[in-house]
Amino acid sequence: MSQTAALRISLFNELKASLKLGSPIILTNLAQVAILTTNLIFIGRLGKVELAAGSLAASLYQACMIFSLGLVSATIPMLATTLGKDRSNLSAIQQIMRHGFLTALIICLPFWLLMSQAQHLWLALGQNPETALLATSYIHSIQWSLLPYLGYIVLRSFFAALEKPLWTLNVAIAGIVVNALFGWLLIFGEMGFPQLGLIGAGIATTVTNVLMLSGMLLLVYRHPIFKHYKIFTQFFQWNWQQLYQLWKLGIPIAITFTLETLVFYAAVIMMGIIVETSLSAHSIARQISSVADRIPVVFVQGATWRLGLAMGRAAPHDAVRAGWVSYGLGVGFMGLAACVMWLQPEFLIQFFIDLKAPENRAVIITATQFLFFAALFQLTDGAQAVAAGMLRGLYDTRTPMLLALLGYWVLGVPIGAFLAFVVGMEGIGIWIGFVTGLSVVAVLLTLRWWRHGKRLLTRLE
């Protein structure tokens, strides 16, 4: 067999393996986004003031959630490398899992305190007092969903590392149904339930995350594959060196995730200063964008897992091939998402606001404009997200964090603020700034991965 034919076969096998692992994870991530998206769809039916308040609260909650998610996501490369070396090392796997759960609990404590004081923060940032008051009621009810969500994420990492993501998908789909049902009952007061509005949305999500965690725990205790690892054995025997290693790897990931998320929270704050219409339109465009964001996240996770497994096996050729296949898939899917946003903006917007209501016309026009730039954002976001995931598989997390700081906060936010408030481009200027900053990050991370891959292959020569 020629070298070219062998390369084609190996690339095809890697593509098949990535899609087999990634397809259920794509649907799982979309299912998780669907929970908060469902809330905003329901809240949008209450009115544009409620939608603006829901966006304000959801953005802060997501900022806390993303940092926490980044921190516990350190379990992914650690599990992958451990399983790649020796799948029978139960003690090492148990250690990673119990310190993942401990990390989830520790990080929730300061964020619960922050969210309990959210109203003071929003007022200090110049938000409308009525909007801030409504947003406070939402965030006080949804903040308690953070811990069960993180517990679910730790178990999701375990399932994925064992290449059994379909079970996670089943739990996530059940979560969509439960959240939609409880949201409908509690937000609108249907079937004799109290009409709680925004508070009802938060309660629905908290109940949903508790039930999702319970479903995952049931599988851990009952399913033979997961039960074999006995991940709760000696659960309270903490190893502070192991916790340190997890945090050493996880904190740069968390900061990187948060730098990107806070860019959008900065956008919410700036949009709120401009005009309420811009804030409502931004919440629609960002939520549509966040659904598309779940696709590269899948290949981010797939790249991290498969690179970790390959490095654990000391197989750098497999690692480099896995990285580039994930990169191509991530950028390709985001290109398709961008085309949908360009070609069918009103079709997407109609899920969040009534297109026929005259009072919503300004929001619809503004959201359509924002979606044009959100589509550009998808292309660069796919490249930077997967490149960062590939680097995490090589335990390279510090430099991506610094590059995110440069692109998002040294370039993106200042350029957006300048175009919005000095040049007078308002919300469009903010989106242009974000696309510019993210494009820089995407190019630099891709170059760093290319150099890593070249070094790995050079060592074999």
C-alpha cells in the first residue's frame, strides 16, 4: 500500500472516530444550550423589558458557569491521558473524579455570593433600575442550579472519556423536556401553578439540573461499564497535590473561557447603556450564536480527548492527525452555521420575539443587523475554539489564556467601545470589535498548534 493511500485511510478512520464520538456530544451540547434558550423564548413572550432583564441575568449566570465549567473541564485531558496509559488504573481515575467534584463545590461558593449581590453590581454599572430588579429575581432563583450542573459536567467528562457519550445525550434530552414543561407551568402559571414569571424560569432550570445529575448518578451506580470504575470509592480521601494539579491545569482553561464570556457580558452592559432595543436585539443574536457555538465545542472536547488518549499511548502521529481532523470539522460546521444566519435571519429571530407585533419592529431590524456580524464571528470562533482544545490535549493552557486576554480585552472590547461610542456605530460597532479580536486569537492559536504538531513529528525523525 502506498504512503498516500495509507494516509487517506488513517484520515478517514480518524474522521469516522471523531464523528462517532462527536455526534452524540453535538446533540448533548445543543440540548444543554436549549435549556437556557427555552427560558429566553418563554421570557420573550412576557415582553421586551422582561427579555432584557432575562438577558442581563443569564449573561452573569453564564459568566459564572463558564469559569466553573473551564475549571472542572481539566478532568477531561487528565482522564484521557490516564486511560490512554492504562485503562485498568482504577485508583487514578477515582482520584481525578473525586477532585473534580470537590472543585465543583469549592468554586460554587464565591459565585453564589456574587450572584446574591447582583442587583448592586448592575446598578453600579448604570443599568436601568427596573431591568436590574427583574433580573435579580431571575438570578436568585437560577443560581442554585450551578452546583448540580457542574456535577453533571464532571460525570459527562467521565462518560466521554470512556467513549460512551450517548448516555449523556439521553439525560440531556430528558432535561430539555423537563425544563420546557416546568418553565411553561411556572413562568405562565398554567394548569393551576402560580405565575412566577422570571423566578419560575430559574426554578425550572434548577429542578432540571438536579434531575439531570440524578440521572447520571443512577447510571454510574447501575450501568456495568461505569459501575466497574467505582468512582465514589474512598470519596472523602482528598489528595491536595492532586487537587493542585487539577487546578494548575484548569485555572488557565477557566480564565480563557471567562475572558471570552465576559466579552459578551461587557457587550450586554454596553448595549444596555446605548438603548433597551439594542440590549434585546443583542440577547437574540447572542442566543442564536450560542446555539451554533455548541458545534465547535464538540470538536474542542473531541480534540482534547483524542489527543490525550494518543499522548497517553505515546503516539504523536495519531495526536497530530486527530487535531487537524477536529479543526477541519469545527471550522466547516461553523461555516454552515454562518450561511444559515446570513440567509435566514428572520426565520431564526421569530423563535424569540413576535415578528408581527409593530412594537417589536426596531428590535427585529437591529437583531438582523447583529446576526450578520454574529455569522462572521462563527467562522473565527470555530477556529480558535478547536485550536485551544487541541492545545489543552497537550496540557498547553497558559499561552492560550494570554492570547485570549490579548484578543478579547486588549483589542476586541476597546475597538468595540471606540466604534460604538466615539464613532457612533452603537451596537454594530461592538460586534465589529468582537469579530476583530476573535480573529486575531484564532490565527495565533492555529499557528501555535501548527508549531506544536511540527515539533511532535520532528522528535520521531
